[in-house]
Amino acid sequence: MTGAEQDAWAHFDGEAKSMKSASKSLKIRPTTSRVRKVLMDTIAGYLPGASFLDLFAGTGSVGLEAINRGAASATFVEQDRTVLKTLRDNIEKSHLTDRCTVFPIDAIRFLKKRSDPSEFDIIFADPPYERGYLGILKHILLSPEEVRPKLIAIQVSRFELNEVRLPKDLPIRQKVIGDTVLLLIEGSQ
């Protein structure tokens, strides 16, 4: 890593810490740094030049890190007005506004309005746990392979995963981090 790249990462790390502290006052469950690291290390090969969709974006730490690790752009979908303010502030602090788009809408409504999820290379969803979102996301995102993005990553609780039957014919990899499970589904390349 060059000196300039190290400086950029150090700057982002500092921004990420301020983002994390901002999320403490909000009524959200942010993706922990440990889960985010496992996710980013796992999807690193998909990130260069990718369009990244961050559903249930919260403070935006996952999408912003995706850009810092090589994604060309990130689209954030978040409906909570208080959280949206923090998300927009974090995008501005990161100096990545030209590579970010924010949709202030419910993630499920956003997906239903889009006919082709493959317009994004990577879709990451971190829905609120224990509210039935995994079952809904399964029906929307796990569409025929020809319209699937290169990679779908869904963060769920281990307990919720036990309640939803996932398609047996899909190559779904699982990464378990404590009570959190990352579901990774590869699509078209």
C-alpha cells in the first residue's frame, strides 16, 4: 500500500469511528466492525469498479467502506429520517458525495420498484432482525440467475435463519460471526 493509500485509509478509519459514535444515539443496530471486516474481506474480489447497493443502510458505514475498498459507487436505501440525516452527514464527511446516491424509501418498496436487481453488481442487505425481512428478501432477490447481480450478501441473525427455508438449488455460502450470519449468493459474472 502506498503512503497516499495509507493516509486515505487512516482518514476513512477516523471517519468510520465518528460514524460509529453517531449511530449510538440512533435506534438502529449498526453492522459491527468485526462483521464488516469479515464481509469486506470476503467480497474484496468483487469490489473493484462495482456498483454497490446498501439496503437498510443505516449510517452508511458498509457502503462507504465498499467505495474505499474499490467500488465505483454506492447506492444507499434508508427510510428513517433521523438516520438519513446521519447517513448524509457521513457521506459528506467522507468526501464521496459524487459516488453516492441516497434513496429515502423503504428497502422492500425500493426493490419492488426495480425490475432488474442486476443493475447493481453487489447487493448488501442488513435488515432489522426478527421482523420477517429475510423471507421477503428471498422472494425478491433470489430471482432467476439471469437477472441476479454478481453477488448478494444478506446479514441475518442465526435464529432468524433457522425460521426461513432457503432454496436448496442455490449455491449459498454462510459465514458465521457469533449470532450473525452472512449469506453470500453468487449470481452472473
